[in-house]
Amino acid sequence: MKRKIQYITISLFLIFIFSFAILNVFNKDKEFSENENRYLATMPQINLKNVFDDDFDEEFDTYFNDQFVFRDQWIMLKSFYQQLTLNIANNGVYYAKDQNLISQGLSYNSALLSKNIGYVNNFAKKHENVNFMLIPTAAAINDELLPTFSYNYDQLAIIDHAYNNVEANNIKLVESLAKQSGQYFKTDHHWNEKGALVGYEAICQQVLNKDPNKFIFELVAENFKGTLCSKAGTFWYEGDDIYRIDPLDKIEVKMQIELDGEEYDSIYMDEALKAKDKYTYYEDGNHAYVKISTSVENGKKAFIIKDSYAHILIPYLISEYEEIEMVDLRYFRQDLNEYIEDNDDVYIIYSVDSFVSDSNLVFLN
């Protein structure tokens, strides 16, 4: 009887293994994973040179993992098992309370932080009206949602250190953010329309010296599952809402993407609402250069050096400026001095996570 059970177990195991092997042979390769929001590896070219090359095994292993049959289901199963066995994180993402996902930041490069502060100071010496905004992430502001025994580096201490050493107008918003609730997307690393409104109000108070304008919020998409959902593999989590943000007093805009690039009649990209990364609804996501002209007609111009946290802030700022130019130093390689005018309000807007890790701030100088 015991031997019979062993035969059955071995047979089932072999059937399982060979079934998946056959399914993988006939499984059609996918170019892009919607859930992971990335392009998948393709089959490496097979010839004598490649097969004996040191990189072939690694490339084939990556391809096999990316194209494995029922990949999404295996990823979800792994994530579900992680939570079931009381693991608090997966792929650098914490499983926080109420189906919130929060980035895990265990350490940062203190030398790079010091360099970036120096780059900002050198830049501020060359230009007037430089305003510096460091935005804490949900890990710092919503730490009560984090699981027990979680750890992140101290973002608030980094903000204090940066503001004590940066020779620019530091826009402070930590206290105001902490008083707000629901300031961040639950499945993405960005702040949402509520968090960005706090940022806009801080700019009105600390830069523009005026009361903030009023806005209309229109729900345009549901079930936005952001980058943290992709990394954590929690594809079954409920997604976030995306809102169109319009000033109470209607404003006409023209948006040009890239230097001498295509022009649009809106800062909103409706096509993005059908895609996985719905955050690109705001100004079409990351680009080296974006120029926005408005019907405000007050002669005021903003020049913004930023990471992607600034994208959802722009719908508020178009009510304050006749023209806004944005550059992303990860892609922009022109001379900034050629674009900044003396009367511009200049902003450097970064999340803390980006500021301590982005080596491209050297291009400020």
C-alpha cells in the first residue's frame, strides 16, 4: 500500500511538471505585462556564439521567468502566501493597513544627499526666486498604517537637514500634510489630489502670498493600480480613483510636450485612463520638457525642475501662472540658464525618496 502511494505521488508530480512544460511550449509570448507595468523579456537569439556566451544563460532564465505560463497568478499566489505567513513586505513594499501599500526605504546614500544639497545651493546662487520643496512619502506621514516591526529611514530628519542647509526659499508642508487624511494613493507611491492640494496651498502661502483658488474635482477613472501594486503582486487589491482638477474659473491651456514637440489643448491625457498607469493622465507622465501656456494673463511664469510628484500639482498651478515650464533632469540635457528668466518663480520639487537617490541633480549646474 505504501509503495502504491509513492507511485501515485511520483506520477502526479511528473504529470504536474510535464503539463507545465508543455503549456510553456505552446504559450504565446507576451510583450507587455499590464499588472507589472513593464515590458517582458523576449527569447534570446539562439546560435553558436550566443549559446556559449556568458550572458545567454542569464538572458534565457529571465525570459523563462517572464513568459512562464500563468505568471500573474503565480505572482498573486506568492504575495497572498507572504501575507498569510505574516510577512510584512514583498519586493520593497510594505503590506500596510486597510490595503494600503507603502514603499520600504531601509537606507539612503548620505553622500549623494550632501551632493544634491550642494547642487541646489550652487543653482540658487545663480538665480533669484528659487523655491525648494521636499515632499515626504506615505512612509513618513502615514506611519501609523505601517505593519508592526517595519522600518524606514527618517524622512522628516532628512527634510529638516536639507532645509537647514539649502540656501533657497524652503516650502514647508509636513505639518499640513499630517493634518490631512487620504493624501496618498493606496496602490501607488505618489501623493494624490488631496496631498497635492496641500502642496499648492503651501505655495500660495509661502511663495505667492495669496489665498488659494477654488477647484472642481471630477472623478474620471476608478481602479487605478499603481507601481506599488505592481511590485507587491497584490493585483486583487481595490484600485484608486483618478480626478480631473479644474479651477472654478475656467482657464484655457495649451501644452507642448518636448522642445518643438506636439501641442495639446489640455494638460489631461484621456487615453491614459484606459491604460495601466493612469497617473500619466496628468501631463502624459515623464518627459524631458513640458511647456504650458494659460489664459491667466498675469505675466507670471514658473520654471519647475521636478520629479513625477509635481505632475498632479500642475492642475492647481495653472490657475496662478500665465506660463509654466517643467524639466525632468533624468532626461533634460540642455542648458537650464537658457530657459530661466530673471522674473521667473523657480521651483525645485522632489519627493524625499527621489532627492536622496537621484544622481541627475548634478545637471542643475
